Amino acid sequence: MKKLLLVALMLLSSVFCTGAEARNLAANGTFETGANGISMNVLNGGDIAISPIDPISGNQSLEITNPQADASWKKQVGFAMPIENGITYEVAFDVRLDESPGNSARIDFELQQNHGEFMALSDFFTADIGMGVTHVSKIFNATGGDSIAKFLIDFGTTGGTKFTLDNVVVTRFGETPNEFFELRVQNESSTKKLTVSIFSPDKRTALKKITVLPKNEVSVELEEGQYLATPKSGLPSFKSFFGKKNDVATISFSP
Ligand SMILES: [Ca+2]
């Protein structure tokens, strides 16, 4: 038996405003103020640069061109940040593949702590990205024992490619109290696009079926537990609610 929970998020209302939103450790991950502090490798040619042309969101994105196939790290974007050993972090970003001879391209991404030359941490992910925009998110454990880390995204593997990157977010997973699963809802008010991720601290994978409905709504099948729905980083409100197994939640926005 399924019940319907209706959760209305009034994003600009102070009713739900608590200021408890997780802090984005990736400074300037939207590239709206340029690329200050972001490290770049362009060791195999091509370029990495801020571009106002056809951004994924806002007024600017980062544009990456990779003319030749090479080691993945030779075309690399990095965000340095403080990190705490033993803590789980969630990373997310939007990447758009604009050009590729095979209509797909491989990227790698990793959270690396500062072992001299930023040698690999425990988790390293590879993703095959198709044409268009893909929202990527993963959870990492910080196990390297250092206090400074870099979140790195590597674009060097597939040659003849052009990527656009935006909305890089690194947060402490589970920072908000009383959640069992986290439902993170990102609302791009300019394009009416919704991006939703649900994670379990145990499984570290997307949990349940998500359906994106018309007009700024999403529905999700729930397990029992506390949920937290948050708007995109930078907006000041959120709503938490308790879900039961086999419930379906519909979450709507008023951007
Ligand atoms: Ca942007």
C-alpha cells in the first residue's frame, strides 16, 4: 500500500529557513566569479578556461578541450580544501559533453589527500559520459590522514573532446542531524531543471526510483527513515520529513 506524502518547499520562505545547510568546500564551484584558486593541468594541449558561452547554469561555466588521448590527469581540474580524516564526503558536479568523436568520453574523479604529490586516496571513480549534461555524484571516505585534500576531475583520456563543467559541490556527508537517507533536490530556477539524488550512508548508492514530474516536481519511493530535502547550495531553506517503507513522496518547488 502506498501513501502519498506531499512536501511543498517554499524556497524563499523563512518558514523552513534554519541555516543548517551543508557548506560547499569547493570554492567557486559554480565558476560565477572566475577560476581563482582552481588548479588546472593542460599538459597534453588544449585548454581549460572560464566561458560565458552556453553555460550549464548561471552566467559562466568551465570549458575544457582535450585534443588528444593521453593519461587522464594530463587534463585536470582540482579544488583544494580542508578535510578531516575518517569523515565521509559527498561530491557532485554537472558535466556536459559537447564534442566527442565517439559520442561519449571517459572522465575520472577522485578525492586525494596531500601525500606529497597528491597520491591516490582510497576511492577513485571512472565514468563514461554521453553527449549532453550528466549529473555525477559519489560519496568518499577520507582515509589518507591529512588535513588538506584536492577534489580532482580528469578529462585527459578521450581525445577530440570538449566538455563543460559546472556546479562542483563537496560537502560533509551526514552533516545534517537526524537523517537516515538524504534526499537532495537541486532546483535550477532559470531552466526549471530538477536534479535529485538519494543516498544511504550504508549503501553509498542511489537508493530508489526517482521520477521527475512536470513543473518542478519529483516523486521518489521511500524506505523508512528521516529524509532531508534541500535546495541547491546557496539557497537558505530546507525541509525534513519522515518516510515509511513503500511511501511515495512528491516534492514540489516554488522557485
Ligand atoms: Ca555556473
